[in-house]
Amino acid sequence: MESQGLTSAQAPETQQEQFEAAAVEQEEATAAAPATANEAVETTQETTLSAEVPENEAETESAAPAANPYADKTQPELIDLLAKMLEERPVQNLRGDVEAVKIAFYKAGRAEIETQRAEFIAGGGDPEAFKPAENDNEARFKELLVRYREKRDAFTNHAEQEKERAYAAKLRIIEELKELVNGNETLGQTFNTFRELQQRWKDAGIVPQDKIKDLWETYHHHVENFYNYIKINKELRDLDLRKNYEAKTALAEEAEALMLDPSATDAFHKLQKLHEEWREVGPVAPEFKDALWERFKAASTQINKRHQEYFEGIKAEQKQNLALKTELCEKVEELAGSAFTSHKEWNAASEQIIEIQKVWKTIGFAPKKDNTKIYERFRTACDKFFEAKRTFYQGMKAEIADNLQAKLDLCVQAEALQDSEDWKATTDALIALQKKWKEIGATSRKHSEQVWKRFRAASDKFFARKAEHFGNQDSQYAENLARKQEMLEEMRRRLHEKVDITFDTIKDYQRRWAEIGFVPIRKKEAVQSEYRKIVDGLFEQLRGEERERHIRNFRDKVSKIQESGSRRLNQERDRLYNKIRQIEGDIQIWENNIGFFAKSKNAEALMREVQNKIARAKEQIATMMEKIRMIDHPEPAPAPETEAGTAPKAESAPATEVPDQENAATNTTEKE
């Protein structure tokens, strides 16, 4: 290995050769002495550069970061997270995360207290009488913080002990280094011992900060004495200088790579470790020393500058936060100074205050010197507003009492309706009461929930009974539908078979249909439409049969009138023409009315009824025209055959008395 100095093959074989080699090394060490002085200056520069920390970094780092990664977590989540950190991560790496968790925890606690305070005051509570609810999370969180501090203190104490141990070890190394020049070993053995001491020095670890400078000066002094005394050969020294050059070049490259690190704080802290390693590396050749140091220094300067700019950015953001919070304070102060005169205005203003408080919680910290002050200003303005609101409502006690009485009256009315079975009317009445309830103002907190539960209980009881009633009714409607469909099939067969139909038969169908009752609403229109269609068919068939009987009876009547002379026939003829003109006038009126019905709410039903009237009227006209034709062209009525096959005399055939068809009124529709 290079660090082991001369090998046994390279060592002088005689005592004389050892002294000659030592003399040569003495001359080379003397020539290299100026470089040793420069190296001491370089070490001082390194120490100064590595300490380039912003003046107020300690204060700035104590403030909350620009974006706290734990800000959106709840207190229980933060407790679990801190406990997990203490179990799984080294305590020396937890400081930043613990501070962020602590800030997020107490911010969440303050937000919860402010929410409780706002709700308490909004409900008419005295701000001075407000007491936040007990928070069990805080005790557990404090236990974890104590545990963290104990572990941190234990680590710190251990680290200090280790530094003292390292300091004592390095003092012993210096003493061994001082004695090294007095040994009787060969040059190769001496140099190997020197390399071992250097490695032990490097492995000894960090020493207390206040002892670093003196310790390093003493160490370098004796290293220079060693080089001067043992006159290490130039080739070995050049090798050592080259190794140091390579090591410091690598450190400079690492520093330059840190310039691209996205985290300014991580790059800064990594740079401090590079400076520690730089101090551990020995000197380089004088011709490279300044250039190499300037390269490392330039990268360090850029990293330090970016670190400073990062914290200046935090300061700028905190100033902006202060401006935003100041604006919110002014808005709250304006509302707190306003004179509202109604419950509606106070509620609207309260909603504005609550929205402003929500916005406040989304804004980060202000500068440390202003943060507490601006918070107190905001809190004072909010307290002033809610105190004024409380004073206003104290003056509204009489109105609140009236509101309570009005709501109690509504409770009595609702309770009187809760057992009703008039579902439609009672539903409308309760909805009207609910509307009145909303229009009544607020009541006291003491009675608000109680009176509301009473009113709601009465409403809920009625609507529960209504739901149960109509739930049972659905099955009855389905059964009615099946019965009506069976009845439709029966009526359809009766219509198609063309058996004799009487008016009583149709009325019986209508009675049975009405007695069955309601069907499901989604089927009502279809089944009712089919029913009307079949009933209309039955009436049409009935009218056809009646018309034929009526014509036969009228023919017999004409034959009898002929025996009394033509005067009675002419009177009958005039009567029929007058009736036709009357019906035609009615038809014209009904046809004109159809245009008006098209604009009405129940247009379809009304138009269908009028059209049925027109159709029946036209049938009556056709029948009367047939009667007039029979009067104008009388024909003898054929005589029915008897059992013996002979026709009876005309006077022996009894005439069947039927009402005039033109005067008969027939209904063809039914309302369910």
C-alpha cells in the first residue's frame, strides 16, 4: 500500500545507508518548509469558510418552514408519527422533523380551540367564560417530547463523551508523534509507524469545538517536525502529495455537484461534512494548492449563497403572510365596529367572520417578531365582534321568548294532527306548519333543541303512519288490478259474442267496476282506457238494437196515424224537423266549444265528452230523418207469423211503448 511508506525491499541495508537517507530527507524537508506554512494558512481558511452560516440562521430555522409536510395531519396522526420516528430513526436525525411535527400539533390544537371558541361565542356564550374541552392528546404528545429530549440528551452526552475520548486519544497520538523522532527504528519502520499514527488520528473522531484549533496547530507542528527530522525521501513525499491532491480534487467535485442539489439546506449541511474531510486530508504540492482551494471555495460560496437566499425567501414569504393577515385583521375590525340591528345581519356578519377565520388558518407564519402580535390583534377583533353580538342578543330576550311561545303553539298544532287519517289534508297542514317554523326567529339554546324535538316527533309520527298505510294499500291496489283485468276479459267476450245487451247490463258493469276500487297509479290510465273502450262498444251495440226496435215501433205508429188522416202525420213531421234544427244548433255550439277546451287544464277529457255528445246527436238526427222518410213514404208493416202460419189482424198486434230515441240520454263513460 502507498500509505505504508518504504517496503522492506526498499529499506537501507546498513546503518550507514540509513543515516545517508535521513540526511537527504532532511534537505528535502527543509526545502518543503514554506509549503507547510502555506498549508497552515489553508487550514485556517477552510475553517473560516465552513462556518459561513447566515447570522440569523438559528432564529430563521426555528420558524416554521415554507411548507410544513405535516400541516394537514390530525393530532392523533401526529402522535403516532412521532412515536414511530422515535422507534425507527436515529435521534440525531430527528430535530427538523420533530420541530415540524410539534408546530403542526400545536397549530392543530389552536385551530380546534378557536373553532370551539367561535362556536361557543356564536351560540351566545361569554368569551371570558369560554373554556376549551380537555385534550388528552396533549399529555401523550408531551410524553413523547420528553422521551425525545431524553434520547437526544443521552445522545448528546454520549457524543460529548466521545469527543473528550477522541481529544484524549489525539493528545496521546501527538505524544507518540513527538517520541517518534527519537526512535531507533529503520526509516521504513518509522514511516509505517507515522502512517499508523495518521490513521489513528483520523479514526479517533471529532473533538470538542473549542479545542480544535489548538489541537490541530500542535498536531501539524509535530508533523512538520517529523518530516524535517526523518528526512522522508522526495519520491514518497511526492506520492503523498499526489494522493492528497486526488482526495481534495474529489472533494471539490463533490462540492460542485452539491450546487445542483434541489435542497439548499441539504446541500449546505453536506458541505460542512466535506469541509471536515478537507481538513483531514494532508497538504498538496504548492503549485496546486491555491488553485485547488479556490475551486473548492468557489463551490462553497455558491452553496452558502443559495442557502442564504433560501432563508431570505422564507422571510419574504413570511412578510407576505403578515400583509395578508393584516388585511384580514382590518376586515374583522371593520365588522366588529359595525352596528347591526337585526338577527339576519348578525348571522351574515358571523358567517363572514367564520370564513375569514378559515382563510386565516390557511396562511403560514408571519415573521417571528410579528407573529404573536398579529395573532393577538386578530383574536382581539374576533372577540370584540362576538362580544357585541352577545350584547345584541341579550337585548333580544323578549323576542326570543315570543319565538319560543310561537314554536310551542306549532308543537300543539302538530300534535293535534299526528293521529289524523286524512292523509292529504294533514300532509299539507304539517308542511304549512314546518314553513311557519322556519319563518320564526331563534330561541334560547336552553329550549331550542327540546322544542324542535317535540315538533319533529309529532311530524315524524304522522308521516310514519302515512308510510305504513300506503305501504299496505299497494298490495290492495295490485289485487284490484287483477280483478279489473278479469272483468275486462268478461266484458270483452260479451261484446264479441254480440248477445243481447240491456242498459241494466251496462250499469251493472259500471257498478262492479266502481266497487273494485283503485289500482296502482302506473296502470290506472291503461286499464281505464281499455274499460272506456269496451263500455263505449257495449253502448254502441245497445243503441243499434234500440234503434231497430224504435224504428219498428215508429212504423207501427205511422200506420195507426194514417187511419186518423194526414193532419196528424204532418204534425209529427213538423215536430221531427223542429227537433233536428234544435239538435243541429247544439252540435254547432259544441263544435265551437272544442276550440276553447284545447286551452284548459283537463282538455283531453272535456274534448272526448263533447265529441261523444256530437256523435250521439248526429245519430239522433239520422234516426229522425229516417222517421220523416217513413212519414213521406209510408209502407205497410209486415205482419208477424203466428204458430199456425197465418198473420194476425193489425189491431191485434200490441205496440211496444219505448221512449223516443231523440229524447233518450245515454252516458257512455264512467269516472273512477
